[in-house]
Amino acid sequence: MTTTTIFHCSDLHFGHAAVPEQYEAMETLIQQYRYDVVAISGDLSQRARSGEFQSARAFIRQVEETSKVLCIPGNHDVAWWKSPFALGDDHKMLENYRTFINEDIEPVVHVPGATLAGLNTSHGVVSRSLTWRVRDISIIGIVRREQLDRLRGTFVESPVGDARVVVMHHNPVKGELSQRHGLKHTSRILGAFADMSVDLVLCGHDHQDAIHFIEHTKKGTVISTAGTVSNRMRGGRPSSVNSIRLSPDSVEVSTLVWSSSDHAFVPGPTKCFRR
């Protein structure tokens, strides 16, 4: 029986918001448990600057010594001001991300027992992401139809029995403290995931850890929302990461919470769901 282990972190915000001690603690955990995959669901940087991405690349290089890495961009990684409303060269919005992290912004990782597919929800300022809240203009996430078609093709081609995992930045479930969705058209997107038999969604953005189960008529989907690893956690809560075990029968998500006294991430709540 194949069990796949995933270390899920998000919103690392290398830059002004960084807490170096927490990055070191993550590296220690990953080296100790040798996860099959480390999934980073966006916002590696604070201001999409090259120096911030270089720090993120150094972290990823260390992690790659023991685990495969799947990383996708978040809204902080998009220099949207270089091409608002697609006026100009769209490529420049993610130029630093592509240069220092990965040219592929929707990578796919295969490990025994699981297929993990990146889904970029961070498109900068476009008409579909506009909102009446001015401060949210560059923050809302969207998924385009052609992205769902490509994602569907990835899972159709994946081995039979593989756990199907989507890694994206914006949260499709309303945050407990923020009371906001990060992603537009969440019902439609989650419905598409159910049609694709997606087992697990890894996301961030909300800066609050959460574990949800969305039950559909065809299939339920587990949503792992990782909190930020920085000094920007919502509501004064401690930073957190998630540790995940996928078996043919179950999805187990455990939250690891930052302890200042222990200088480490310590066990928090765990939830287990049948596949």
C-alpha cells in the first residue's frame, strides 16, 4: 500500500515580513521526515523583487536535497503594474518568478501514488478580478477555462488510482477570520474539481490555517489551507504549515503550529477523511 507524504507551506514572503528562524525550522522538519513532495502554494516574495526570489530559491535548493518541490506563484509574486489589464508584455509580470523559481508556472509532479498539478490563480489586474474594494484590486484570484481544460487533461493521463492533488494560491473556502474568499467563482471551480475527481486542494493566501471538506454529489474534496510563514499571520495567530499523508483509503492533514518557546513547529489539530 503506497502512502505519499506532502509538506505544505504557503505565503513565505521572503523580504520584509520574513522570520528566518521559521525557514530554518521548516528545513529541519523536511530533512528529518524526508517528505515525498514539498508543495509551496504561492507568495514566495513580498514585493516580487529579485532579491526576495533569490532568497526563496536558496530555500528551495536546500529542500530539493531530500524532496521533490512543486511551487506556484501567488499574488505577491506578480508585478501586475508592469502589465495592468494585459496592456504590455504579460510575461514581465512574472519575469522575476520565472527567472529565479521556475519558468513553468503550472508544474506537474508525479510520485508513486499521487499526481500533483499546479494551477496559477494569480493573474494580476484583469477585468475578471476587479472588485469594489480598491485595496483588493490586485489580490483576487481567478481560474480561466483553458486552465481547467489543461488540468483535466493532466489527471486523465495520470496513473489509475493516483491521488489527484491541485496546488493553487487563492483560497476557495471563506476564511474564518477574514470572512472572504480569495478566489472568484468558487462554486464553479470546486464543482469542476469534483468532476475531475480531485482528492485534495492545497492553497494559502488567507494567512490562516484551515482544513475543510467540501462534499459534492459526485465526490468530496479536502481543502488544506496553510497559514503564512512570516510575521503577517491573521488575528495574531502563530505561523503554521501542514503535514499530509495520502493513502489509497484516506487523506490525513495535520497542522503544525509555530512555538516561539520551542523555536519549532509543533503538532496542532489533525483531520482524517476517507478518499
